[in-house]
Amino acid sequence: MPDRWLVVFDNVDDSRQISKWIPSSGDCDIIVTTVDGTAYGLAKPIEVEGFERRESLEYLNAALETEEMAPSQTLVLGDLAKTLGDWPLALSMAANYISNSSLRLAASTQKYLEILASNMISDVSSIPEGYPKTLGAAILTAISTVKSGDRTEEFDAPLAAMAVLSAAAYFAERDIPLNLLLASALLEPASTENSGLVGALQFENFEIETASIVLILRRSSLVVRHRSSALGNSDEFMADRLTINAITQLVVRGYLARNNSDDRILKIISDSSYHMNRCLAHALDEQLFERVQQLEAHADRLATHAEENRICSIPTVLLAGNLAGACRVRGEFARAKGLLCYELAQLETISSSERSGVEDRPNILVAKVYVQYLEAALECDDPTSVLVQIGEFGCEILKELALGVSDMRAFEAQVEAFSAVLETCGKRRAEPAFLRLRESIGRLAVRELDGLTSVISRISELIRTGDDDTEALRLIASIEASDPPLPVRFQAPGLRAETLAWAGDFEGAAVALDQMMSIFEVNQVFVRDAVVQLHNIGWAAAKDLQNERARALLATVLGHSKIRLDKGDADDVSRYLALRSWLQVANGGP
């Protein structure tokens, strides 16, 4: 073993990425190359400057393939290098523009400088400290060149290239899988939902001119393409990759923010997250751990941008879960737990958002996250009391989900998975609470759910026909005595209130209504179900509005319903307005 070490971390975007790899002892020098020199505490900064002027001229001479330059050419290119601060990336972009121009060297250089001046931005926040503003202008000039490229009726290559560049700005800068990037930029999620393809999309299956898109970006020095032979990289999906400079990403993101709405940024990140989820979940399921490791940096960067832009969508939420899966593969259970906790919080935000259109009823995804969360907490050696609390939350979610599940096979799989984790917790911690929780979800077997659902259907039929109120009340009492899941717990007194109202017992119905709302107020879930049940009770009361107690019952129903109508649909609003109108007439109103 050597006595002295040199460790180099190249092109680091976030200091947290390397913290666990920095040696804590020994004689070691560490070099970190980064565009963010402010995040490394006591480290000694070494500013890396551009070329010397002589190097700039040599580079431009080689890039433009000019012969021995005349003094006039040296003067022209020297002015260009001076304007660009002798930065290699800017020089490369300028050389690409000039070499693709039909004008002579002096004229094309002058035209480039004019365009460069027009692209100089006053907002320099996208240019790291120590870099010239002209570098940002050079990148914007390259973007303008891409946008003004040739189009055909069959294919708008510049538009496609800009879409790819926009998506690339939110990935990690190195080794972006080309097929994943193309999918993120050009394939609407809905177009691949039922395509029959799983995991990594191969673009041989789609009519997209991959080569022309990449060539446009390469000619402007915006990306670099890497290809590995099958021998060099056994994973064909990862063999074709693009790399984009970190400063180019910063400038592109700034350009997008200035020229697009927040919804556009949301779509870029959400669509990229959707396709990343497909690839990462497939790699995890197939145990392609090398691919998982390569994809993780890009998934992590997308998740960071989603959080920074306060984007909360199903694809970005799922991305946190898949990242947690990647962390668990490496044994990083603490980070996995943090990501899963974030995922649960985001799911709660989505469920309560009016824009999301997501119903109040928890779905399979939430149940799945609780399974993973409990596993991660167990591996992190969290206190038993915390594990029991997580277990209780997860079991409650499964009970809530039980009567509204559309995919029974997926539901059964989550019940089985959660039961297995609870069993493991019980064995490791010798805590009887885990056995109790396991038994409680064991009652969610399909046959028992079917039986409970059939009883509720029978009660609803008896209420509708009015054939036997006594039998309906008996069945309701039997359900309440069986310790049912939460939705049935408040639905049962609601059904009793409805039955009693139809029977003319408005006082008893009012008592049952109070019981229903007391259960609902504690849990605040299934708001739409509660509104529907309230209106059913109100409908029963409305048949006898000459009765003062019936009017009082209907007034109470409308009071509870009014403050929750935003969670209902058009039919709920119509029923509310009809019931309110009838009550106003009964009370002598217009």
C-alpha cells in the first residue's frame, strides 16, 4: 500500500455525492473539479482559467483546418478568442459555427461576433463565478443556430433537437443513455403506455431520425456522443450515450426559464421522470445492477430539479421511490428511508390537490411505499415503537383501500408483502403488536371482502326498495360488530341514518348522522363518499318536509355537504342545489 494517496473527483455537481468517499484519515491529497467552488469549506480553491492566447489560436487553426494563417487571419481569430475569454467550450462553439458558414473566414467571424453580442444576457445567474459572460452568449448562439436549422415537411429536426437539448439540461451531464434521452424528449408518456414495450425503449421501434438530431447538436458543440462496442459495454442500452457540459446545462435551463412557462418546465421534468422510471424500475426488477448504478446519477439529478422547481407529479413521486430502490440495492437504507418518506409526503400533496384529479381513496402505490418504508426503517434499526407506528399506518391504508380497489391481484400482492414484512419485524423485535397487525390485514382476504361488499349491496337494495327496514338495520349492526375497514366504519352509520329517515324516524336518523360525521371528522378521508352518503340521507328526509324534524335533518345534511362540495362532481352539486331549493320552499322561502 502506498504511503501517500492522490484522489481525484472530476466534474462534481453536488458535494454530497462524494462525501462518503472522502478519506477520513491517512496522508491523502484530494482534488475536486467543479463549477461550484463554494461548497467545499476549508478546501483551497484553484481557479482554472482558459487557454493562453497562443493556445486559442492553435486550437482555432486546427478546428477550422486552415493552412498557415496570414497576419489578417491571426488578427481576426485573436479578436474572437479575446471576446470569448479564451474558453475552450466557447471557442469550440465558435469554430463549429464558422466552419459551417458559407462566408469567408473574416466575414463569418464578424457575423458570429454580431450574433454573440445580440445574445449577451444581463442575467448572469446561469454563468458560474469566474467564467465570462461571453461563454453564456456563445452557448445561446449555438442554441439559436440549432433552432434556425433546415426543416422538411416530413421531419422538423431543429425542433426535435431543441427538445432533446432541453431534456438533457435536467440529467446528470455525463453518459446520458441516448435512447432514454430521446424517449424523454420526443415520446409522450401516453404513447408508450400500451406499446407492449417494457424497460429500456430501443428507438429502432420508432420512426425517429436519431442520427440527424444528434448531428445537429454535435455540430454546435452542445453535446458529445460516445459509443461503446458490445465488447466494451455488455449493456447495449448504455452503449450509446451523450455528454453535455455542466455550464451548457446551466445556460439552457436559464434560457428555458426565461422563454417558457412553469408548465413547460414541469412537463420536461415530468416526462423525463416517467421514462427514467420505466428504465430504472425495469433494471431493478431484472437485477441489472450495473445499469441501476449508471442510471442512478441521472435519476438523482432529475429528482433534485423536481424538488427545486417544486414539481409534484406522479412521475416525479415514483422517481423518488425507484431511487430508494437503488439505494437499498447498495445497502443505503437511511437514504432510502428518507426518499420513501418524501414520496409519501408528495403522494399526500397530490391526493389533496384540486388540480391533480386524484381521488381521495388511497391507491396501491401508497400501500407499496409503506411496505418499502417499513423494510427500510427495520434495516435502519429504528425503535420498535416507530416500526409499530409505520405498521399501523400501512395497515390502515390497506383497510381503506380494500373496498375501492380496482386491481384485486395487485392489492392481494401488497397485503401479502406487508404481511411478510410484519412477520419479519415480529421475529426480529419479539413484539406482539406486529402479530396483531398481521392478523388484522389477514382478514382482508378476497372472499371476506367479497362477503362484506355483498352485504352492503344487499343493504342498499333493501333501502332502495323499502322492502324490509328491520333486516337492513340488522345487517348494518352485523357489519359494525365485525371491526370493518375505515370506509365502512363511517358508511355503516350513514346507511342507518338513511334507513331510519326513509322509515320516518328523523330523530334516530339525526343521531346516526352525528355518529357518521364524528368518525369522518377524525379521519378526513373518502370525502366524495361522505358527500354522496350525506345526499342519500338528505333525499330520504326530503320526502316529508312538512315534518319539522325532517327539515332539521336536511338542514344538517346540507351544512355538512356544503363545505365539502369541492371534492364532489357535477352530479353532487346538482343534488345539493335541488335539496337546498326544496328546503327553502318548505321553510316558506322563494
